[in-house]
Amino acid sequence: MRSFAIKNYYGISLSLSALSVTALINAGSAKAATFSVGGYTWDSANAVTTGKIIQGQEQTEPFDTPFLSTELEVRDRTIGKLLGDSQVGSSESRSFSLGKDNSTLSIIELGWGSGMSLTNEDGKDLVIYETGGFGEPEAFALAVKKVGANDFTDYLYEFSSGSYQGDANTTHFATAIDLSSFGLNLGDKIESIRIRNLIPSDTVTGQDGRGFLDGQYQPQVGPGINQNYAIGKFDPDITFVAGLHKPKPVSEPGATLGLLALGAFGISYLGKRKQLH
């Protein structure tokens, strides 16, 4: 990453990252439409914008889905399109399948763009939409990476808590996540997330059938449903991921603006000193 420094006569060195300035400008100029889907409301600009396959490329593939297909700003940020979908001209939203054989682990990584982060605020912070059969969600877990951390957290399995009927054969299940569930404090920021499919041997820490992986209980399909996942439901189709509040630059706008203002002051001061000598 390229940066530049301004040094004034008082010996104060100001280093400004071109990336941070760009992120600030983009954050201020973004326009977004608001949608309410499966019980959660978000702006299209809150959606993740980058993605890559970490594991299981041979078991993954995009496919068309009716998820808000007529909305261009949503359609082009669906996960299948972010992860190298070759059908760029497709008029459909695109999901991305993990664990196609229902037993092989697949992992994808998603984020809001270089220099951008999502803050842990009160309540739910992001929502993940997974496309399953009619009334039948498929199992996945989430890990997050805190800004400045070297590693991702452990994977957390959470029940879906809302749904959106796609067509006669599909349902889009909404799973909302509170970042505090990962041990983050209010105000902490994450820079990326990882999503993996569950496999039949996975267990969770919660007696109610949810929680972090590698526990002692079988994951349950949903709240109040005393039912294990059936074989064939370990290939989740991840369709869309959005923050439930606005992503922000890793360096807060106020701090960046302060550096810009101080830098401008330093340049102005330098010019005046040269005029005096």
C-alpha cells in the first residue's frame, strides 16, 4: 500500500494512506436502495463486495436464484457473482453452493472492500441469506476477523430467524448475527467473514443445538424444532450477505479528515515560512 508523509517545521510527521482517503471518498458518495427481506432491513450498499474461495473449490458452483432478481444493485452483489461467476451477463441473482457432496468441507471468505469494516453495534449486525428447499434450511457456520487480528474466530452456528419465499420450490432463510456473540466489545470492528458448510460429524457447544463448533451436541434445524439436519442438508447455498448498519473505513472519517486538515495546515505553514525567508 502506497502512502506519503508531510513533515512540518515542528517535527510532526503526518502519514496519509491513499487507500484510506479513497475509502473515505467512496463511503461518502455511495448511494443505496433500502430493502426489507425476511424480517431484516438493510441498504444495498451494506452488502459485501469482495469474495474468494478458501477451501473446496471443486465442490462449489454458482446457480440462478429468484432472490430479488429484478433489483440490479442487489443482483450484482449476490455471492455467486462475487465469487467469479462466469455468467456475467446473467439477469438472475446467483447463489454459491458449499459442500456439494454433503460431506466435504468448503469455505468462502467475504468482505466489504479494502479499508472497510463493519462495527459491532447494539443488536444484530449482519444478515446472511441462504437458499434452501421449501421450508428446509441448510447448515452453515460463520467466523469473523477483527480489524488488526491475525486469525479468525472459531466458527459459530446460529439458527435462521426469518425467511423469504423465492418461488414454489425455494425459500431464502435469513440468519442474523450479533457480533457480540464472538466475544467482541461494542465498537470493535471486523474486516472480513468466513462461511463454511456444516458436515454430518459437526457438533455444537449449545444444548439447544446451536453455538460454536466442536461441542458435544448435535446441531438442530431451528428454535423449538427438536430435529437434526437430514443427510442432504449440508450443502448450503449462500445467496446474499449484508451489514444491518453502514460499513465504515477502518480509519474513522473524523480521524482521516483531521489528518487531512492538519496536513493542509502544515503545507500552508511551510509556504508562509518560505515567503518570510
